[in-house]
Amino acid sequence: MINNKRNFIIISFIIVFVVILFSLSQGIYNIDNLTIIKIIFSKIFPITKTWSNEQELVLMQVRLPRIFLVCFVGANLAVSGSVLQAVFKNPLVSPFILGISSGASLGASIIIVFFNVYNSYLLQLSAFSFSLLAVFLVIGISKIFGNTNTVILILSGVIVSSFFSSIVSLLQYFSETDKLQAIIFWIFGSFSNANWEGVWQVAPLTLIGSLILILVSWKINVISLGDQQSDSLGIDSKKFRIFLIVIVSLMTSSAVAIVGPIGWVGLIIPHIIRMLLGANNFYVLLGSISLGISFLLLIDIISRNSLSVEIPIGIVTSIFGAPFFIYILSRSKYNF
């Protein structure tokens, strides 16, 4: 475990800046780092133009909105996973496993099929509503068995996710060709259609939600100790848990509604950060933001540059995430 947590956080955000700069330079159309910096600063300061119009167009309208969207989604999912793991007090919980992603997928698919809308605030609202429904169904099913331990929670998530996924499949089966293609492409998870509109839709919820969670991180630390301790300190653990779940669901659904479900980020990143920084959720959340951004940026580079065609990023994260999940299970002290 790292002792100087503050220095680690500072260094990790410096690494984020380096990875962003590296990511902006990657692609079929070559733009060196110095030109990238000049083009960006030319929007603020008067700089003599030494670059082509094509370079500026590619950077400002294609790569920059994509990189910003990747950053916000990476931070969004990593923070959401960190909070859920703290709330349920186990490292195996994530938005993907708890059904938030599948719920949001169903909500978005309904809008695509019945309202012929592919990217709007209505789609986000539907995704958010169904993600909340999924979480409360998972919690409700687990409480039927009298507890929310790891096994019951994961199995409840599998049940809800499978049920919602089957409805999505049913919608696909009866959809017209263009809507079917839209749903399938969306479910894969991809940043290929990234634009500034998507950035402006995800950014406020990610920034505000992350700030709120960081500010109440000390309360998250308290409820992680148990309901008895939190209640004795004047924190209504049940209401606070619901508040956290609503914030996380809103954040996750906003990301899923724009780029589709991207699994494993909310599981992998918080676990790595807790191994490095310990259980203090203030540092865990900050570390999750920086590592979540860097991780998803590197995965995005792989997805768009490894083959002649772009691989949906949801597929790439699953390739990395599944083996890591096995690793977490092998280290788990829970009795299955």
C-alpha cells in the first residue's frame, strides 16, 4: 500500500494529462503533440497558424470531443463502481453486475424502438429510470433471502440483468432493420459517434455527481463500517444508501445512454485503487477518477488502432475485465 497518498493522486493526474496528449496524437491522420498544443491554445491566445485546416478540423471536431467523452465516461464508471463497492461492502459489486447497465440498456432500447430517437435527453431519462428500477429490483430480490451478501447480491444482479437483456433481445427480434442495427451498435458500447453534444450531456452529471460523492466521502467511510456505527453518529444509513444509489444510477445511466454499456471499468479500477491506497473513500474516489480516465483512454487507443476497423470499446474492456474478475474471485475471502 502506498503511504503518501496525496503525492500519488497528484502524479496520477499528471499521468492523465500525458495520456490525453498521447491519445490526441493517435490515429490515421498524423498530428504531432506540438501542433496539438498550438491548435488548442490558438482558441484562447493569438498564435501564428502553422497547421492545416484539415489538422484543426480533425482535432477539434473528431478527436477532442471523443477524448473528452472518454475521460468523462471513464471517471463516471470508476467512481460509480467505487461507491457501490463501499455501500455494499464488497469488491465484487459494480454498475455492470448490479444491473444498472442492463437497466439503462433496456430504457434506451425502448426509446430507440418506439420513439425512433437515437440520442436525446428523453433517451437519458428512460435509461436513468430503468437503471434505478434494476438496482431496486436487485436489492429487493436479495432481501427476500434475508441478506445482501456477495453471493445473493451477484445472483440477484444476474437474474435482473438476464431478464432485462431478454426484453432487449425481444425488442431486437421485432424491430425494423435500421432500429435493430442502432440497438446492436449501441449495446456494443462505442465512442465512434462521439461529438460535443454527447460531451455536454455527460459532463454535468459526471462533474456534479463526482463532486457530491467526494464531499460526502467521509459519510461513505462511516456507513462502510456498518449500520450500527453510522446510526450512532447521526447518519441515517438506509436513506443515505438510497441517496448514493440514486446519484450513481444517474451518473452511470447518463454515460450508458450516450456510448452504450461499457462493462468492467467500475469493477477493475476501484479494486486496483483500494489495493494501492487503502479504504479511505476520499482518496479512493480521486484515484478512481484518474485511473479510470487513463485506463479507458488506453483501451480506446487499442480499440481504434489495433485493427483496420474500430473495435467497439465494450468488447475490449470485456476482454481485459473477465480475466481480472477471475483474479478477484481467487483472492476473495468470501465463502461461496
